[in-house]
Amino acid sequence: MAVTRIASVDDAAALAATLQENREFLAPWEPLRDDSYFSVEGQQEALEQALEGYARESTVPLVILDDGQIAGRITINGITRGAFQSASVGYWVSKSHNGRGLATAAVADIITIAFRELGLHRLQAETLLHNTASQRVLTRSGFRPFGIAPAYLKIAGKWQDHVLFHAFSPAEPPDSPPRPGYPA
């Protein structure tokens, strides 16, 4: 059962309220944000930008729902076509909705969108080294860790190392045997 839908500018008030309620909870996992980000106007602006990216086919912004109520966000970012056919995914779920499987269900929705609808080859996700909850969501969803990126993103006001994860389209397994004459 899908727990996501495309975000709308009409979601600004609900997202602002959810973000205000979860500001402290999300702070260790997010970039520093000024107060305007947590306002209805700030969320309206963020959603407008995300939907412009959606129109350009460079992003897919979704809200995570629990019984029709907004519980978080998940986004396919940086869709790159050509030889790469890849994108990254980022998400958050409110504290009151944590531990209920919503993030795992939302990642499953994203995988379906990325591989079946968009025809992508690869998805990448990153977590802080100590974000074991997100790491469990990703591994349960078929993502595998493939490296550590030092000082990868500026989170909570400082450049922090991240574990990099990736998943590949089941239509194109990454572990195909080498062709004769090519190195393994």
C-alpha cells in the first residue's frame, strides 16, 4: 500500500506545523535552517521550488502519509539521465510517527517510482555514521552500503561523514558476470 503522494503547495501549512513540532527532533539530521523555513511561507516556497524541479523532471517531491495525515517527506533528488540514470533519495518522518514502518514503506514507494516509472538504474542514499535507524530502513529496502564519504554534508552546522548506500534496478543487476576478455 502506497504511503506517499506527490507534494502540493497546499501541503505548506501541514508541513510547517509538522516541522515546527519536530524542529528539535530533526535538528541533528538536517542542515541548519533559519526560522523562515519552518513557516507556512517558507514551506510554500520550498514546495514551489520542488515542484518546479518536478516539472523539469529533476526531482520527485512526495509527502509521507499516515491515515491521510502528513507524517514526513521523501524526495528523489538530482535525477540524472544519459549514461548515469541515477538519483539520490532523502527522507524524514516525524517523531510521533517513527518506528511504525512509514519510512520503510515510503522508501518502497520511491523504489517503485525510480525503477519502474522513471526507468532509473541506480538510487543512492546517505546517512550520518550514527543514524542506525535510517541505515536499517535502507538495508531492509534493498540498499547496500558501499563507502564512507568524509565531510560529505554540512549537517547540524558541521561537515559530517556519511555512509553511502545504493540500490540497483532489479531489471539490470549490477553483479552480472564479466564478459570474456574483460577484467572482473
